[in-house]
Amino acid sequence: MSAVIKLLMDLLKTNFYWIDFSIATAALIAVFLLYRAKVIGKYAWHLFWLGFALGLCWEAPLSLLNQYSVTHPAAKFLTPLPTHFSVLIIMHSFWDGGLFLIGVGLVYLANKARWFEKFQVRELLILIAWGQASELWVELMSTYNQGWAYIPYWWNPSLFKFNGSDITLLPQLIWLVAPVIYYFAALKLKSRPA
């Protein structure tokens, strides 16, 4: 069994970016098909795109900083990107849309009858906890598979090292603030007439 796990881990490491991009594409296709099949409604469809748009708010500036800053890039690519960096921006924004929608699903499971109708601390805490856990998982997977690693600065201190790379504060802060913005935008969106 350990030989199979090692083979799978090596496959993931060798094809990390392509698997990363495939999952992002699968998220978009899955949400589209669920919407077309009426498994999810227009509200959930809009929530996916809200998450995508919010993701662009940090994916684009951080990627531009990585690409064009000689002195202070936010992250380093441990393995070079196989595509233009703009593909990473779009794909990771699809990831963000999907991650936010999974958070919405967790809120739904906790509240089934009434969710996102009015402010509830519990709903917001679920989104924040999911955001923190999913962001940490993404960074651990990336550094483990030689994708990218954030660079520590005074404004982005290292929290700890993993697989020889720093896991830093900035991504966690982003996923602390972003769910709050997302939640209040989602409440506003749900209160609008259809």
C-alpha cells in the first residue's frame, strides 16, 4: 500500500500545476452542470461568481507582484509555472469560487432551514473557520509538492516552516478578511428580489 501512496504522491508532485488547474476547471464545470441541472439555484451560481470575483482581488495583485517585482515578490515558484502567470490568476480564482461555495455548503448543512437570511455569528464563524483551514491546506499542499511558497517579510511573517518552506501570515489574513466580505455580500445578494 505504501508503494501506491508513494506513486500517487510522486505523480502529484510531478504534475502539480496541471492537477491544480484541472481541479479549478472541474470546479467551474461542476458548478455550471449543477446549476443547469437545477440542483443548485441562481443564488448559489451567483455565490460562486462572487467568490471568483473576490479571489481576483488578491490573486491578480499577488501574481503581478510575483511577476514584476524584482525586490519584493510575494511568493516564489519552487517549480516554474508551465503557463503564463495569467492562467494561474484565473484558475486560482475558480478555486476561490469553489472554496467559498464549499463554505456555503457547510453553512447550509449547519442551518438547513434558514441560511444567509440575516446576520448570524455562527454562519460567519463557519465561513471563517473553513477559510482558514482550506487556505492552510492549499499552502501545505503547494509547498509539499514544490509549487509555490510565500516569502517572509516584516508585513508577511513566517508562521512556521513546512517541507523547507515558510508558511506565512498574509494568506491566512486574506482568508480571515475575505469570508467576512463574502458573507455580508452574500446576505445582501440574498435579500435582493429575484
